[in-house]
Amino acid sequence: QSALTQPPSASGSPGQSVTISCTGTSSDVGYYNYVSWYQQHPGKAPKLMIYEVTKRPSGVPDRFSGSKSGNTASLTVSGLQAEDEADYYCSSYAGNNNLLFGGGTKLTVL
Amino acid sequence: QLQLQESGPGLVRPSETLSLICTVSAGSISSTSYYWGWIRQPPGKGLEWIGSIYYSGSTYYNPSLKSRVTISVDTSKNQFSLKLTSVTAADTAVYYCARHRAGYSNYWGQGTLITVSS
């Protein structure tokens, strides 16, 4: 099993929207609706932002949204704020209780 | 609020076995709804799932690490543990324990840096 593919970097100005992609295969992202997204600030543990493709845990701002089309999932951050600057990782269930992570995307708020 | 805390030696010699324990508090490791897993992150790199265990003892491992990994659970202590054998410098990473289900982890430990060096 290979890691999911994410762009290494993304950026946007405050107030703008930015979308981060996560590409897998028909055996993971494309097959299961179990894609999740994590935000990680330096030196901190990852924080769950989106699960099951589109669901937000309690406390996560609705500026964060998730979607999926075919083998590619996406995280959109609307109304960018300075505190959104962080690394973002996608993850997908890959069957047989296996999990895959993406390589991570560094989001910069300009 | 559920809490997870990793513990173990910060330094492991090459070719030896890395051993970590995750202690779960404010919640039961015997919950039938969740799995308990280990995830690692080499310095400056991305996340890698190592493996997971159900309270019953059923285990699931990353195929790339399967030959070197053992995860076990001690429900009486509300703990689960990781053993990784024959470590090399490539195993240097922050190791996280986490609670997860169906592809997502909603509770993580703070992580512990394990350095493999002589």
C-alpha cells in the first residue's frame, strides 16, 4: 500500500479560500467513505478536523469542509485565518483495518 | 475527557527493541466501538500508521512493518503497548498512540520522541 498523495504546500491570504487535495486509489479513497483530515501545528499532536469525508467533529469551525470525487478527496478552508497556518494530513481507511496517510501539506497564510 | 499518554525510553540502541506503553485515562480501553493504535512521525516528515489493536486482542499491522511489530493490550491496566524489533536510525520518530475507528483518530497522545542511536 502506498501513501496518499498531497501537494507539499498551499497558500492563501486572510479571508480567502484554499483547497488541499488528497489522491488515493480505487482501493482506498475511491472505495471507502472513510477519509479524514488532520491539522498539525509545530510540536503538537494532530487534531481531527474532518472525518468520514464530510463530517466535522464538535468544536471544529464550519470554515473547514471536506468532499470527495472518485479517488481524490479535498479539504477546503474558507475565510482563512492566521491560526489556520499548519500542516494538514489526509487519511483513508484501506480495508483489512489498514490506514493510509498522505504526505502532508503545509498551509501558509500570506 | 479521554486522555492517552505514551511512555518509554527516549533512546534506543540500533538493532535493539523499542518498547512503548500507552496509558488510557478517563475512559475504558474495553470499549467495543474503538480500536487503539500507534502512529509515528519521523522528524520533519509525515505520519505513518504502525498498527492497531482491539480490546479483545485482535491486531492489525502496517504491511511494511508487520515483521517487526507487536501490539498488545492489558485491559486490567487500561494500557496497550508497542514493540518494534531490530530498530535502525530510520525508526527515529515521534510515536503517538491514538484511539480510532473506521479510518479516523479522534483522540491522540501528546507523542514521545524516540531516537535510535548508539
